[in-house]
Amino acid sequence: MTASRGIVIGGGAFAGLALALALRQGLGRDVPVIVADPAFATRPSRDPRATAIVAACRRLFEALEVWPQVAESAQPIVDMVVTDSQLEDVTRPVFLTFAGPVVPGEPFAHMVENRHLIDALMQRAEAEGIDLRATAVTAYDTRPEAIAVTLGDGVVIDAALLVAADGARSKLRERAGIPTYGWDYDQSGIVVTVGHEREHNGCAEEHFLPAGPFAILPLTGKRSSLVWTESRTEAARIAALPEREFHQELERRFGLRLGELKALDQPRAFPLGYFVARDFIAPRLALVGDAAHVIHPIAGQGLNLGLKDVAALAECVVDAARLGVDFGQFNVLERYQRWRRFDTMAMGVATNSLNLLFSNQSQLLRSVRDIGLGLVDRLPPLKELFIRQAAGLTGEVPRLLKGEAL
Ligand SMILES: Cc1cc2nc3c(=O)[nH]c(=O)nc-3n(C[C@H](O)[C@H](O)[C@H](O)COP(=O)(O)OP(=O)(O)OC[C@H]3O[C@@H](n4cnc5c(N)ncnc54)[C@H](O)[C@@H]3O)c2cc1C
């Protein structure tokens, strides 16, 4: 048993910081938790993106006492419409709507701007006295009873567990020799914040256009965040257009329902891909968040999956520590892996199928999917199941995702 040995987390963005807070809550101050990330030197964050945080993950932030700091700048999604049309169609017929809360008084998701969320996580971690180091994890050596983690400043920490929360291009995953399965979509998501004349009333819109989904996600005030999928080359062309031409492309897709539009920041294109790590664990190492999986943003679930990893791993570690068991040992990590791999694969397959089904020009497929959407819309129990699934409230839900403290 290695009670004095702590946990090092490589990567201090959403997954890494949320995990540090969950571990601190469940383990107390006697077990050191160290988070290393060179990006700490560049906070506050300037990330222009926004993320749909589903109900279960909002409950996690509530349990970690982070939510009060972002609540004011979070926009509840109270309604969602899905359309399927060609780019030049004059109207975009609505095939599916999701209105109303997932449970009374609780919207199924909130839109949160990434910079607000990161800054709130940082502040909370500092208040909890978590050891934050503005440097990378550069190497590690595993022994049966511990893992020696080397940081960019040369410091070596003897830990019971190392967590890789270092994002899609995880060097820690690579160093463990864990391969990934997946592919590039040859699509990019153009992300831009748009101001509009009229209120969105908390309504999110997903327009399935032949190049891919065009999502309008409500932010506070008369603003929305767009995730606009195009082929890689077309996305790069559109994102680099001068303001006037960009505005024309935007209006062709967005329409004028919300009045005059204005891009409020510089559009940026993010390449989209899908991959899942073959293993989520190695000796004394666990992967969480994008280090373990990356999915298409079509259903806004990437970070939500990562936060489910965080909740499950924290619960496995804390349960083991309370039994006096070495929480870095294989059985503990194996419980985490069993818990998370199936859900991740299922979500990966679902988002991948949605993207294949919707990002194309085929009239036949269009008829098939429109019948499917229409059916879901007319079957309340099925629709409710989809909403609960999207909100992260189905399956074996970890305690933090129910809003319970660890
Ligand atoms: C266009 C787009 C829209 C999206 N919309 C949504 C949405 O609506 N809902 C949703 O749930 N998800 C969404 N996602 C997915 C979401 O953005 C990611 O899942 C999320 O950012 C992953 O967080 P993370 O903490 O795992 O990794 P990251 O945010 O990638 O952070 C990794 C961190 O690790 C650090 N790091 C790297 N190497 C090292 C090292 N060696 N040592 C220490 N630190 C290191 C980096 O500096 C970084 O801070 C979207 C993604 C895209 C591209």
C-alpha cells in the first residue's frame, strides 16, 4: 500500500482539472494530487469555442463546486430543432424537436464558453490547494510498486498513479505504446461566435446539410456559437474569406430568422476525426478525455464522454483508497476500463453513423433518414430515451454524474 504516494495528472484542461478536483474531494489533502500542464503559463484561457455540457456533467460540476462560477454565463438549451435540407432550399423543414427539461427544472444541456469553464476550474483547483505545475510531463518509468514521473523542469515525482489527460495527440499514451483505432473524416468544423438581432430563446438548431451538420448553439445574450462542418479544403477556404464574403456564406446557411448576423470573432477550422485507444490503461497509467477517445462533434458529446471518464476513474480510485487498497494497482484500473470502454465505443459508433448518414448528397438516404427522424418525433417514449441518453443519464452512472459528492 502506498498511502503517501499521490497521483500525477499530465494535462490540466477540462478533464485533468475536473479529475484533480474530484480526487481532492474524495481523498482529502493527505494524498498529493499534482497537475502538470505547460498551458498553465498562458491562463486566463482565450479558447474561442463553447461546449454543450449535458445535464449529468452539469451535476458533476455542481458536486465539484465549479458550477456556481459558470452558471451566470451558461445558457440553458430548452429546445432543439433538427432539419434536413439542401443548401439552396428556401425553407428548412423541421423533422425532429426536443423541447422541455430532462427532469423538471433541469434543461438537458447548457452551452458554456470554454474560457469561462477553464478559468473556473483553475480558480477552484487553486482554492483547493491542488499542486499546479506549469510544465509538461516528459517521461515516466514504471516499477511494480510505483511510477516515477519526470516533469519538463527536471523534477521527478514518485507516484502511485499517472493519469494521461493530455489531449488527442497524447504523448503519454504514445509512450505507453497504446495504439488507437479510427480515422480522419476529411472534414473540419468551422467554429465562430455570431451576434444576431433577435432572441434565440434558448433554442439550439442542427441543420443537416449535404456537407455535414451546421449547428447553431445558443449563448447568453443575442449570441450563438456555430459548429459548421465542411470538407477540409472547403472549411479552410471559408474560414480564410474576407469578412464580406464570409458573411455571405454564413447567411446562405443560417438564414435570417434571427435577423441581421455578425461574426463576433475570427472563424477557426478544427480538423475532425474519430479514434478510440485500444486500452484505457497500462501499468499505473490511466487515460481520460481526448487522450482516450475523440469523436465527431455532431452530437456535442466529446467532452461529456471525457467527464464521464473522470467521474468513473475518480470513483474507482476513491473506493479503493477507502478500502486501504493501493489505488494504482491493476484491478482498480481494470474496473475503470471495463466501466468506460463499452459506453465510449457505443457513442463512437453512434456519432460515426450519424455523420455517415447525414453528410452526403444521396436522395435515397435522405428519404430513409427523414422517415427515421419523423418516427422518433412521433414516438414520445423513444424520444424521451434519446433525451436521457444525450443528457448522460442512462446506463451505470457514476456518483458524481448524479450530483453526489464522492
Ligand atoms: C469543433 C469542436 C466542437 C466541440 N463541441 C463539443 C461540445 O459541444 N460538447 C462536448 O462535450 N465536446 C465538444 N467538443 C470536444 C471537446 O472540445 C474535447 O473533447 C475537449 O476539449 C477535450 O478535453 P481534454 O481535457 O480531454 O483535452 P484538451 O482540451 O485537448 O487538453 C489537453 C491538455 O493537455 C496539455 N498537454 C499536452 N501534452 C502534455 C504533456 N506532455 N504534459 C502535460 N500537459 C500536456 C495541453 O496543454 C492541454 O491543456 C468539440 C470539439 C471540437 C473540435
